[in-house]
Amino acid sequence: MTGTHPSEVRRSAPQVWGKIPPRNKNFTGRKELLEKLRAGMTAGTSGQVTVVLPQVLPHALHGLGGVGKTQMAVEYAYRYGNEYDLVWWISADQRVLIRSSLATLAPHLDLPTAATIGVEDAANAALDALRRGEPYDRWLLIFDNADEPEEIRDVIPDGPGHVLITSRNHRWEDVVEAVPVDVFTREESIAFLSKRVRRAIAPEDADRLAEQLGDLPLALEQAGALQAETGMRVDEYIELLNEHTAQLLDEGRPTEYPISMTAAWNLSVSRLSERRPEAIHLLRCCAFFGPEPIPRDVFSQRVRGLSPQLTELLANPIKLSRSVGELGRFALARVDPGNRTIQVHRLIQALVRDELEPEERTQQLNDVHRLLTGHQLGNPEESVNWGRYSSILGHIVPSRVQESRDVQVRDLALNLARYLYMSGDEYAQEFVNLFISQWEKDSGPLDPHVLRAYRELGNILRQLGKYNEVYELNQKTLSKMQQAGTRDDELLLLVSGIGGDLRARGDFDAALQHDEESVRRHEAAFGPDDPRTLRAKNNLGLDYSLTGSFQRARELHEIAFIGLQDAQAGAATVLLHWNALARSVRLTGDYAEASDLGEEALAYGLEYLGGEHPAYLSTAKDLSIALRRLGELERALDMCTEVHGRYVRRYGLDHPDTLAAAMSLANVQRNNGQEQEGLKLAADTVARYPRVYGTNHPYILACTGNLALLHRTCQDPERARALNEQTLDAIEQHLGRDHHYYLTVATNLASDLAALGHHDAAVERGRDTHRRLTELVGPSHPVALACAANLAADLRQLGTSEALAEAERLREDTHDRYAQQLGLEHPDAIAFLEERHLDLDFDPPPI
């Protein structure tokens, strides 16, 4: 048994206690419901639940607003908290808040933070740890106000712990075991009022008051708070309550809220307005935020453009503090001094909003928008600021920010979209689409904020590996920006990413031409040393690598890397450029230097970003390739295996980064004598690649060459030959006969022919390939040396005097070059000396 034993008594507090609202000191009754809930949580689990075979279903508390579902869940957490190692509260009425809260849980499970690996991956890692029960198998998750089962089903972890859900949606009864929560019993109402009203209240008076309020807990809380604060007699309260109720009925008010609740709320507001009228202005403002906790710092006197009443209140910190306190004392808001938040129940918010005229609602929404834009959030690209962005995210949609045409409000929305993108939150695409839809309708397709939102959407889609969608979207956005006369600095932010779109489509030459022009435009607009220009140069370096100009790529990456250090760029940007430099050095054939650069970059990434950050994983993957090329095969295998596993956990099997790591792993498995494992993995990877890039992307063709190579090493040279010939034809059509992808596959095809005994054909293929490789990368590059070594071996197999003489000359030259370039103890040099064929393979670089 790895779950909670009902019979066990735990006396220590939970090791992790997260985001649980303060305990309600006036909580009363619900004894039978709590016992039923506890029994349901633990029933049937003893001896049956394991970390991999969950048996415990979540439990749902449902009922109408104001019956105390949330308070009962809070009480359950405090009452039974000692039975758990971990208790975590999740606000679930907006889907975006759920994964953010789970991501915040990650470091408490000894996992990387969202700032390190992004919200989505941190949340997934936390769910995985809960499912495994590591490091805690006694855990409780509470999802508060989860209305739609479909929206949270994928974040309810199986495993040894417990899940408690509060909801108003009765459809939960079809999904999980449900515990209906009704209004108080009369006895509970009397007991509650006796506790809530500080002075004594006679049982018969409490009974009459409960009768008037229909035993609704939230209404009783309002009545008790008012009497506690004002000393009002029960008879007077009931008389006033009857007056307000009659007035509400006469006015034909909507019946979606209990009439007793509305009357009680009216009475509380009336008395509060007499006692501290400025608190009513604060309550009205809070009613237009979301129902989540509002950061206290949002209410800043620095904000301009607010209504006169709110401006006056915020200008006096003492009045503001007193108003916050009064809202709490009258039970109109829940004040959490520890977390510096104020929260208004959604039912009270609705009642407040319904009392206002349309013009007043518009003013209140304007105030909320001004307060949100005035909140000092910082740069959304810096992870140190993500907590502040997260704290207001739950208030954006409820306050209808998307409907504002104010420039500052729209800037805020775009910053939030940037935060979601940078933090890797899966909600980013849905969020930005919401604003695009509304803004395009309100302001037209050429509005600057609409175009910026489309640009942000392109970044999000590219991050998700949806390359075809990104290309089409960015082309349309670019055309609209040019039509709208968008400023160059804004336009170039989009332009700098289009080269990546072209690379993703396999059009390497077009990407090169585009990025050469992009660099020229960036230098003209910003100067040669601006970080934006350096990023454009880094992109151009990728193009040079993909078109075989390895030395030019290396020079550009050196410029970009050194320049970014001087520009004091962020750690992630520095690491990406550092790794790009190490990769370009490897492609020039300097494996030792590439390995040294990669080791330094990896240590930097681990220190400043952590071992799960995408830039760190990319650096580790490239370092494993450099180590493989250097001949450190065991370490390369271990590192690549680990990186591939992390990519799978982070992105799944079909993400471009996962596929690239899988192909590198298949290569190093082949080098380590695991040919069958490598063949299986390569075949699976080649089958998956078209889902990302389409059917004829150069990466797919080059990876098919790797697959053919594995068929030969698994003793099927005929199949390897057929596959390589087919692949060569396709590469020639797309890239030509002088591209290094073509020459890599051609080198291996010559080895296929030799293995089949076709030595004349092998020599003919080898001579042509060696000539082309020498012209492309020079005679001392390791790939040219491998081709030369194979050609020499094939010439000797011909046995003619001319062939033997040519082979001897070629062997002498290749021997000297190996000694100088890699050393004669390198595995490639040893294979050459032993007259074994050398194989060339391909590792997909980042787009």
C-alpha cells in the first residue's frame, strides 16, 4: 500500500503545503459530509493501490454558489492535512491557471522550475512525479471551482494520492464519486451564527435569522459579519432584510442568485457605505477582476486615468488599508495578509456588477484595466518576472481585457502572450488567438497590435513545431505589415524568423538569400553590434552550415557569440549562440575544439539554466555528437541516451528536437555495436519525420541515408544499396550533386557497392565523390579523409597495377593527413590503417 492508510495516524505536518487558503475560524458543522468525504477518499485503497495501478477516484463537491464547497475543501485540507506529505491547492475555473499552479509545484518535488524548463514541461514533470509517488506517495491535490470535467481530466494524476474537486457542475457525477453539498442544516446554521456573532445570540433568534436566509452559508456569513461589526439586533436585521427582499421582488430582479443572498448582501453593502463609503468603491473595482486572489500591489497610487473616487482612495494608503480591512470584516472579501492578496467571492462579484448601470460598469472595467497596466511586471522574457505575470493572468479574461482598444492595455496583453510563449505554457496559442479574434473585429486586420499578435502567434507555432502553419502565417503577416507601413524595427522582428520558416520547408538556398538580406537590413537599422543584428547573423550562420559553407558559418557564429557577451544578453541566448559556435566548429572538422567549446557551454548552461532547459538539452545533444566524432563513444552514448529521454518526456516522440536526438542516438548506437537497436530507432524516426516537415525535406532524405547505412551494418547491403540509390536521386533533385548531404550518402553507397563485390562501380562512385568533397571542404576534412580511405581500399580490390599505384599514393597522402588532423589513434584512423570502410552519417541540426 503506497497511499494513505485510513487506520494510520500521522502527527507531522505535510512537508509541502501549497496555496491553501487561510482556515476559516468560523467553520461550523459539516461533520457528516467531511466524514463521508474522508471515507470515500480512503475506502478500498488499503493494500490495493500501488504507484502504477491507481484505484482511488477523485471526489467532487458540487452545489450551487454560496453553499460552502470551497470552505469545506479548505477545512478538509486542514483537518486531514497530517495524513499527507503534500497538499496543494489549484484554482481551476480558468484552464490557464491549472498548469501554471502545477508548474509551481514542480520544485517542491525536486524538479526543475518553470523558469528553467517552461510552464508546460514543469507541469508535466510534476504530474509524472505524482503518478509515480516520488518523492511523495501521500499527496492531496484540490482543484477548486473546476466546472468542466473535460478541461481538467488530463491533469488529474493517477497514482497513490487523493484528488478533491469542488464544482457547480453536476456532470461530475458521471465522472467521479460525488458528495453533494447542500445548504446548512438548521442546527448548523444556529451553531454557525453563535460562533460568528461575537456577542451572544439567542438560539431562537439564530433560528429565525437562518429561516429568513434559507440556511445559505454565504448569506449567513454576511449577516453574521454585519451584526458582529455593527451590533445590530436580530429583529432589526430581519426587518431590514424583509424590506430589501420585498424591494428586490418588486423590482423583478433576476432569480439566478438566491433572493436571501441578494438581500443579505444589499444590507451589508448599505451598512458598509454608511460606515466607510470609500470601501464600496474598492469593492466595486474588485468585482470586475477575476474571482482569483488579486495582488495587493495592483492598487497603486502611481496609476493614472482612474475614476475620481478610486484615485482619491489610492492616494491615501491609510484609507486604502482600512477599506481592505472593512471588506474583510464585513465578509465581502477574503483578505490574505501573508500573500498580500484580496479575493471576492464570484457570487458577490456578480451581485455587485448587477447593481451598476452600464456606464458605471464601463468605468469600473476601465479602472481594472488601468490598474493591471500600471502594475509593474517587468520584461516578460526574463524568468525572474514570470511570477508577477502569473499573478494577474487569471484576471485578464474575466475583466474583458481583450475588448479594450487602449494602447497600453493591448501592450499588456501582448506582454502576457510573450510571457506565456517564453515560459512554454500550452495556453499561449489559445490566449493570443482570443485577442487576435477580438482586435481584428474591432480594429481591422492592419492594426499594429493585431499584426504584433500575429507575429507572436508565429513564434508560438514555431515553438510547437508547426512549421507549415508558421510559414503561411508569417508570409501573410509580412504582407500585411508592408501594406500597413509598419516601422522597420517592428518589421525586422518578423523578418528575422522567416529564414527559419524557409529552412523548415527545406529551401536552404532561399533561406540563405533571405537571411543575407536580413543581416544587411539589421545592420542598417540597428548597427552591426546590436543584439538583434547579432541574432540575425546567427541565423545566417545556420544557413551557411546547411549549404556547406562551414568556415563562413564558423566565422559568423564567432562574431555573434562574442558580440552577445559584450551586449550582456540573457543566459539562454548566450548558450544558444555558444552551442551554435561549437556546432559550426565541429562541422569544420575540428572535433577536439568543438568538444572543448561544448563542455564549457554545457557547464555554463547547467549553472545558469539547469539541466532541463531547452538550450541546455540542445547543447548536450551537440556535445554528444562532438564526442562521438572524437571517438569517445561510450560517453557519447550515455549522454545522447539521456538527452533523448528528456526530449521524449518534454515534447513527446514527434517534436523536431526529439526526432533529431533520436537520429543522433541511432548513430551512436551503431558506433557502439548496437546496430539492431539503432536500426529500429532510425526506422521509427524516418517514419515520423514527414509529420513535421512533409515528405521530401532534406533532413528526411539524409536520415534515410542513415537508415540505409544501418541496414548494411546489419548485414543487408543489397537493401542499403537500393535505399541509398533512391535517396541520392531525391537529394540531387532538391540540393544538387555537390551538397554535403548528397556526398555523405554517395560515400556510403560506394561502400554498399564494395560490400556487394561491385568494386568497379564502388571505385567510380568513390572517385567522383572524393573529388567533390575535396572541393567542398578541403582534402584534410575528416569526411574527405573517410572517402579517400574507402576509395584507396576499393582501388586495391581492383588489383590492377594502375589501381594499386593510385591506391598507394592515396593511402600515403591520407595517412599523413590523418596523423595531422585527428591523430593515428583516432577510431577513423585505425579503421583506415586496417583497411576497413568508414561510414558517414548525418545529425539533424536545429532549424
